[in-house]
Amino acid sequence: MTTYKKKFKLIFLISIVILTSLHYGKLIAQNEQLSETDQKILMQAQKFKFILETAQKNALDSFDIEKVSEVAFNAMLKDLDPFSTYFPPEKQKNIDERSKGSQESVGLDLASIADTLVLISIAHSSPADSAGIKTGDKLLFINGENSVRFSREEALRKLVGDKGSKVSLIIRRGTGNVLQEFVLSRRDVSIPSVDASFMIAGTKTAYLKCNRISETTYKDIIESLTELKKKGMKSLILDVRGNTGGQLDETCKIVDLFLEGNQKITYTQARNQNFIYEFKSKKGDPFEKLPVIVIIDANSSSGSEVIAGSFQDNDRGIIIGEQSFGKGLAQSQWKMGDGSGFRLTVASYRTPSGRNIQKPYKNSELPILDPSAALSTNAEVILQMEELIRKTGGQKSLPLYQTLKGRTVIGGGGIFPDYYEKKDTITLLTKVLQSKGIFAETTINFLSKNRELLEKRYGENYIKFSSEFVVDSSLLFELKRVAYSKNTWNDQMYSQDLTYISHFLKANISYFLWGNNGLESVMIDIDKPIKKAILVIPEAEKMIN
């Protein structure tokens, strides 16, 4: 570099520093009345604005100001903790819809199967349901556009719109070439938080699976329990596997259904006093004496962990499954003028006994019991807990807590079940058959020829289907044929997973006919945590006596 160029570069850099210093010095002088913290915030905001303006004028490549800013917002929030997040307007709208438990749409869910969009779920009493659209129908055109071009997400976006607006769908049913057009009006469609709710055949035990906690979840559960009670429910299996939680007040209302009066449900700890809460139960709910088993897994988090922790600490029910996820940080949400928003972690949850639900997210070590456990717990309980921890893995000291009636439970993050039970593992073959939609494609092929016969034989009686229908060799051969057409097969893995494959194929047929009740009523036959839950119901009964 020549001496002239060096001098020019030095003068340019000095000029930038002087101009920037003068700009911010003037800014601070104008705002001397602000607190030190407010001055820092204002300074950093102005720096960000200055960087954006400078980059927009001088950067080599042009860029999207909004997208660049979103990256910065997310980076800032993620630096605070893993759960503080920024949401652009479209994402924020989806979150709001899920939170309120409804969406302005036509009530369809889709999957891409064999390069075709197939309807896999029809919301009850939705515009699609009222029009006679069925699961397994193939969606070919949306508002005149060939849907072959669309991903599932793009198609779903086109189905959502303003209330009262119309959407045209062209559908092919079965194996024929006859096309049907449906013009549907969008309206509020309920997004159910109860996936399945039915009496387990041959028992007085009800099964209820809850997938999320939204504004309507308490109402959904009350309605399900009331109906189950009419059918003779004497005990309940509450399945919150995969439930990532949601609204804290709805969560506490759900727990309150089962607790007697003035029992602690959960409480929070926070730096800002406005986010410190304690939730207690009230008297008089109709299910306070109902024996309950709660099933959790590694994907049960937040609100579902509050449910499991409260049941466990109040000695109100038995917890079965795997150690839960360990998300015990509470977020509050703020919205901005352009429709975007962000969640900020403001508090942490505690169970009634004081256990912190949040796992240490900055520590990857796995757990062992605190050595002091032997001072307050008998040897048999210690052995049981060490076995439980061995199944979940480990090397970090875990504290022990006492339940309301003096049982010892494990702390340190997440909820440890009273009985560790994991679903059977499946081979890679079955996972690929699921991920490639081969089970679904086989089901659609089967129903294209047999649907009317099955509907005539079973009507709405999915329990009868579950007990009577047999997956025969011809149906398994069709599965194998579809799999071979996609270069997917392994005889050894097939033999190893045959029981699961047969049940899952039968469950898919039942799902396409009756939804989640149909699916779950088949799968519970091979679901180890549910089978264990039925066995320990007498223990849950003793807890309420």
C-alpha cells in the first residue's frame, strides 16, 4: 500500500471515530436526566441504528434490513437463555392461534405421500367435515393452483385466511379419476388439545391424552372427563407424553380438578416481583377422589411437568414413563406494532416440595444421587432411585425432597417418574417406513378398496375394530410392495419389528377412519407405560383413601 493510501485510510478511520464520538457524546448530553441503565440502553440502541444505516449505505452486497435485524434480535435473546425468542409477524400469528386454541381455516391437515398432498386429519364440525371431505382424499388444486408445486407448509398457509373468505379445493377420492370441487368458507376452527379420550376395553379405566395447554384445554378436559364419567370411569390414565405445556393458569386449573382444597400446585421465583406467583387448589371439584396415573416422557416439558410434579409432590397420583425434559423457566410475551413479538424468560417454576423443574442447561454432566441421601432415606429406596437414575444415565449430584406424605423424590431438573417405563425401541426399518410415509400410503391403498365395507361393519365403534380387525398377510405384502418401490426393506429388521409393524399399520387404518381415538385404542395394546399404568392403579387408589 502506498504512503498516500495509508494516510487516506488513517484519516478516514479517524473521521469515522470522531463523528461517532461526537454523535454519541451529544446524545448522552441530551439525556443526562436518564438513569445510568437507561443511558446504556439508549446508547446501544443508537449504535445498532448507526450500524444498520451505515451498512445499508456502504455494504458491498445489498441485504434485507428486517431479516438482518431478526438475526440480531434472536442472537441477543438466545444469549440470555435457550428459551427467550423473537418471532416475526407470521410466526407470532401462528403462536397466537395455537394459544387461543382455534384458527381461521377450513379444518384440514395434510401430509405429502407419494408426491401427493393427502388429507390426514379433518377437524370435527369444521367446514371440511361438514362438506363431506374424508381422510385419504388427495388434494390436487387450491384456488386453481396445482398443489403438486406446494410443500405441506405452503398448502396449509393457503388454507388459512380471513374469516368468511372462501377457498376452492379440487380433490380426488380413491383410485378413480373423478375429481370433486369443494368451495369452503373459512371460519374459526378449534385446535383440540385433547388428542384422545376413551374407556380402555375390559376395564373401568379411562385414557386421556393431552397434547398442549392452550386457552381451551381446561374446558376440553372437563368435557372429556364428564363424558368418561358417564361411561363408567373409575380411574384415569392421563398421558402428557410430548406435551410441551403452554399457559400456566390453564395448567393450574387442570391440576386443581384433582386436588383437595388449599394444596400447593406450583410457585415461581423471579427477579421482578410482578412475576412471583403461588398457585393453590380450591375445594369442590368433581374429580378429587379419582385415582390418577400420569404418563410422561423426555418430551414432556413446562406445563406438563408442573402437572406431573404437583401430582407427585401432593401424593395424588403415580408418575410413569421417562424423566421429563426439564423446562422450568416461565416466559412472558410482548408484542410489537408490526405484529412481531418476543418471549422473555422472567421466572422459574418450582414443584410444591421446592424442586426446580429446570435442568441446568449449561451443564452437560449426567446425574447421580447426592451422597447425603443415605442420611434420610432407607437402603431399599436408595437402590430403587439409583436404578432409576442408571436407566436415565449419569454423573451429577442430585438432591432429594419429601412429598406431602413423606415419600422421597428426586430433584435436580425435570420430573423423575415413580416407575421408569419406556416404549419399545424399533429398528431403523420401521423408522424409515414411518418417515417416508410408507405406512400411510399402504393405508390409503387399502382404504381405497375397503373403506365402505369397514365403515358399514364398525360404524363409529373403533374399540370393536381394535379388538376384531386382523392385519393379514395380504396387507403386510402390500406394505412390503410399497416399501420395495421406494428401495426400502430389510428382512431381519422386519422380523424383529413384526408385532409393532402390524399394530402400527392397523393403528393407521383406525386413525384414518376415527382419528386419534382410533389410533391410540390400537397402540395401547403394545404401549409398555400404559400397560404398567393399568397394573399400578391399586397404588393410585390407596393414595386417595
